[in-house]
Amino acid sequence: MSDGVRTEMRGAVGVVTLDRPKALNALNLEMCRRLLPQLQAWRADPAVKAVVVRGAGGRAFCAGGDVRAVAASMAEPRPADAERLSREFFRAEYTLNHLIHHFGKPYISLVDGVCMGGGLGLSLHGAYRVVTEKLVLAMPETGIGLFPDVGGGWFLPRFPGESGTYLGLTGARCSAADAMWLGYGTHFVESARLETVLEALVGAEWGEGLASAVVEQVLKGFHADAGTSVLATQHVAMDRCFAAERVEDIQQALEAEGTAWAQETWATLVRMCPTSLKVTLRQLRMGRTRDYDEMLSVEYRLSQSMTARADFREGIRAVLVDKDHKPRWHPGTLGDVSEADVEACFASPAGDELVLSRS
Ligand code: QUE
């Protein structure tokens, strides 16, 4: 039984293969529970010089968290232990993100194909992200009534200018060139050469020196030009329109902008969950000045309040179950989402905080 994850040692390299290809390797609780102790053991073992993470099946690195299972557990009428999967899944996922963030050894993600939401949580927090021409990168949670989690409140405000605000609110998809411009990608390698990259890492002479120097030497040998980033060409307009403190003002700025990009972006925003948009903008502004560990605690609170809302089940229905892509949000407009509604989503559930420390 692989439980959705295969792990093996190859020479001095620990290799993780996310192996749920039919679900685009979406991360479920069992996978988190397999990965946590394995990564902890590899981190503590001096014989392990580096960790490589990749996705099976050739289409995806990881499409996100298994939000469909969480939504199913929240179905009406609620079973007595309704919130349990939501609590345990987000706890396990964010604990894993935290471990990767503070891993302390070269952690190399080979991101070949779809990488969304939870997939960024498994890759971005490591030291190296090798991207390919097949990359499709996005934080699409506002489209399912959630918010950009797995540390998004920390990393999105640290992307250039307002690009993270744009990506977190709209769920826009990025290419490999965009990912390199953002700083998500550290290296671009043709998809067909990834197996050779892994072999080169496995065959490397690690010696007694810095493992990161060895990894960089190897990856440098495969790095190629990713081409032109479309996102980069929009960045002045993005900074102009997404700097506001209210989602309504961002929409107004897009209307005033008058370009095709601004019209498309406006049309995307009005389809997203209004409560998600307001919660997300507040989360991203908060994350500008908070550290990473603090933001994960904030996001844990948000995960519990947002998955308890009907918009989450409606978003999953519209995007992943019926696939009609016509969600009916409640409240249905930004104007109907009050400050108090937004504030309430940030409140901590009684006796259920996620407190993570460096270890
Ligand atoms: C937002 C998300 C996710 C999403 C779509 C969104 C997400 C996720 C998946 C997904 C996609 C394909 C699968 C699957 C899950 O889609 O987190 O099992 O086969 O996992 O708009 O956050």
C-alpha cells in the first residue's frame, strides 16, 4: 500500500513521490500522516544529504489539498464528529508546511505540471523548486469559498509588488516563466530531463562540505531559459490596481484601467466568493508584517471558519463535483459582506489553536 505516497532512499537522497495520479496527487490526510514522520526521520539522519519531492503520472505535482473529502465530511445533516476531518487535515497539512519551511537540508521539488494550493505548500517552503514547461501554478481557493492558505498569507505578500495580491484574489494561473519571475521557480529544466536531474543528484559526490553547494552545482548544469513572463509585462498595471485596502476599490481601479487585461481580471473577480475575497485581502495585508509561524496560526483559524461556511460546500460542488462553474454564493455581493462577517472568520475556535514552534 502506498497510501498515496511512495518514499525511498537513492544513495544519499530521500525521494518522495506523491502517488495519487487520478486525483492529480491532491494531498489527503493519509499522505500528510505518512510524510510527516518520514521527513522528520530524514531530517535527523546525517546520511540523508537532500530530499527530492515529485508527482507521479506526468500531469501534476499536486493539485492541492483533498478539499473534496473535507467538504463531504461537512455535508448536511452534520454527523456528530463533523469538524474532525477539517481539524485534523488542516492541522496535519500546515504542520507539514511548517516542517518543510524550517527543514534545514536541501529540499528539492520537481514541479512538472499542475501545482495549486496545497502543492505550493509542499514545494515553495523548500529551498529549491525546479519548474518545467508543463507547470501550471495557481492559488485558486477564492473560487471554492476558501482563501489562499498553506502559508499564502506569508508568501504572497513577498512576491514582487502586488503580484501576490493579484494571484491570491483572482486565482490566476502562472506559467514556468511567470513562476521564475515571481521567485517561486529557482531553476527551469525541460520536463524530459527531470529523470536525469534526479540521477545526477543521486550520483553526486556529497563529501563533507555544504550539501546546498552540491545541489546548486548539479541544478546549474540543467538550468535553461524559461522564456518571457506574461505576468511580468502586467506588473505595473497590477501594482496600480491591486494596492488598495478594499476589494471594492480594486474592482473600481480595474474598471478605470480600461485595458483588456483589466476587464478580464474584473470579470474573474466578480465570479469569486465575495466573503473569500474580503477575508483574503485582509489576510494578505496582515501577512505583510507577520512572520511565517504566526500566519500559519491565523490560517488555521481561517481554515476552520471557512470550511464551516456553506460557500465552501457550494464552491466544491460547482468546481469539483458538478463542474458547472456556476456557484451561488451567500452573501452574493461584496456589499453584503460586512466587516463583522470578515472579522468573525478570523476568530479562534474555542480551545483549538495551531501553535507551531521551530524545532
Ligand atoms: C481550488 C482548490 C483546489 C481545486 C480547485 C480550486 C484544490 C484541489 C483541487 C483538485 C483538483 C483535481 C483533483 C482533486 C482536487 O482543485 O485544493 O482531487 O483531482 O485539491 O479551485 O483549492
